[in-house]
Amino acid sequence: MKPYYVIGGVGLVRGRIRGFQPAMIAAARRANEAMHSVEWSGTVPCSNVNHIIRYGAEAKESVELKLNRARKEIEVVTQISLPAAQKLESNPEALRRLCEAEVNRVLFELSTRYGFPSLKIE
């Protein structure tokens, strides 16, 4: 199965979130499954979503989207609060839900801004 949704994280401030990478991988896997279920690539002008989750001093509500039609991909950036995420380090399920919430924010923005299929992972 070709991945449509790729996710990664980068820190804007000093610190790290233990267990964040497995949570991101799980969220990306669920997003890919949802996108394959609606045959995502046949319904949109861009076939891939590259999502970077920034973790900084505070969360930001905005979702930065950039369509790159030449490469047929969408570049997305969201930001979460590092201190809030670090409080979830001992709970892998809560970290996974945090990542899934970020993915759902992106999927919602793609459907409202660009008319892509409406998807939600749970």
C-alpha cells in the first residue's frame, strides 16, 4: 500500500517528547488507511500529504497548507505545545490521540479549503 500521509516532528524549543515517534507513526498509518478507503489519489489533484508537527512553547490553532502541484503533494505544518505533550509521555495512548487530533485538523482543513474528501480518523 502506497503511503499518502507522511508525518514527522520537529522541536522549536529545547526539549523532546518521549514516545512521540511511535504515536506519529500510528496516526499516519490510520490516516493512510482512511485515505485508501476512499481512493484518495483518484479524487484530488495532489496524492501525498507531508505533515510536520512542530512542538514549541505554545500550541497554534492555525494549519499551514501549501499545495505543490509540480510534485503532486501538500505540505502541512501544525504546532503543539511541548510542555502539554510532555505531560502525556507516560501515556502512549494519549500521545497517539494527540497525533490523531492533529491529523484530523489537517484532514478537516483540506476538505474545507480545497474540497478534498471529508475524512476523520478515530
